[in-house]
Amino acid sequence: MGFFSLIFVNTQWLQTVWNYSPSRSGLAGIPGPVMAAIVAAPAGRLAQRIGHGKVVATGAVILCSGNLFLSYWITDTPNYLTHYLPVMVYTGIGVGLCISTISSSATAFLPQPKFAMGSALNNTARQIGAALGVALVSSILVSALARNDYLSGFHTAWRLTSFIILLSGTAMLLLFRKPTAEQLAAATLAKIRTARSTLSDVPQDLSNVSHRVSYTRRVEPNPPIQPSDQTPNQDCTRDGAHATSLHGCRRTAHGPCGVG
């Protein structure tokens, strides 16, 4: 909720107050996602050692302080290198600690049959939170614009997102608990049972294959044809009996052909 609303507020600030074009405002925010991608993998390994809740809470503190920094320090005079860029890099570290770790914590210790359901619930909650967060800060900005005091609207939106992010990190730290050894053992046993049920039909299939192979008729190759001493198409005659063969004379009722 706080993350998506933060992206929306920052983009509106660049385009509305600093008069950046949409493409330029998008390029101005690139350092944040780049830093988040760099931090995400080490954050996942750290979460496996010290716990997901602690990593998310640390990232939430970084994000909260970065938003407050924007709220109290940034001015309507464009100054990207000294005011906006350092905050993007700093908050990118917080995003890398929070977003990927929250996603992994939702499915890290689920048994295999419930993995898809846990991932779907996590994605659904994220989309709902994003919609609510963007709608909330949008109403704040529109209200401030109606009063012709849009600067106060941006500052209020940054403070609100800071509060939401800090509240989320605190809830993650207090409520998330790593499964006990008994729960992990039960999850492992469930995975083994699922694997066995999946492979239960394999021996039957193999026996059917061997049954079909055992009853398959083996075709023996034909014996080689032995050449005869007789010349092909040679006529052999005895007592009026005529025999012709490509491989020699064949035996007749009176004996071998050609025998006097």
C-alpha cells in the first residue's frame, strides 16, 4: 500500500512541480529499482538467518525515513542530483529489503499443496493494498489542488505513506513468526506424501511396459540364401520333367534334376 502510493506521489511531484516530462520522470526514478534489485538477493539470504520480520522492519524504517526526508527537505526548485537522487538510492535499499522479503515470507514455509494458494493470497493482498494506497494519496493531492495549495498536499501524502510503511513494518516484526520445528517437520512430511502419491503410478506403468515387451514376438532374420552350382535359369530335365530355378536345379519326384 505504501510502496505503490510512494511511486505515484513521486511521479506526480516530478511532473507537476518540477515540470518533468513523463519519460524524464520515469528515467529519474530508475536508481531506486536498480538499488532494490541489487539488495533483494542478499536480503533474502539474511531473512533466512535472522528472520523475515526483522529484515522487513529494517526496510520499513529506511523507507519511512526516506519519505520524511522528501517531505521536509525537498523544494519546488528542481534539484535532482542533491535532493532527489540520494533519496531514490536510499529508499531503493528499503524497497529491496521489504518487497521481495514479504513475498518470500508468504510462501517460504508453506507445504507444497498450499503453495499456490499462499502465492495467490499474497498477490491479491498486494493488488488491493496498491489500489487503496493510490486512491488515498490521489484524494489528498486533488483536495490540496482544489485549495490551490498542492505543495502541502504532496508533503501530507509523503507523511501518510511514511506512517503506513512504518506501521506495516511494525506489524511484520510483531506478528510474523517462523514455523517451529514440529511445523517444519509436518510440512516436510506433507511434501513427501505428495511426492509419493504423484509417483504411485510409476511401478504399474513400468510393469505394463515389461508385460508388453515380454509378449512381443521376436522376428528372426531370414537365413541367407545359399548359392547353387547351377547357372541361373538353367534347364534341368530328367524323364520329361522340366525344372527351372534361379539358384540351381531343384529336386523332382524322380530325384535330383540333371542326374543321369
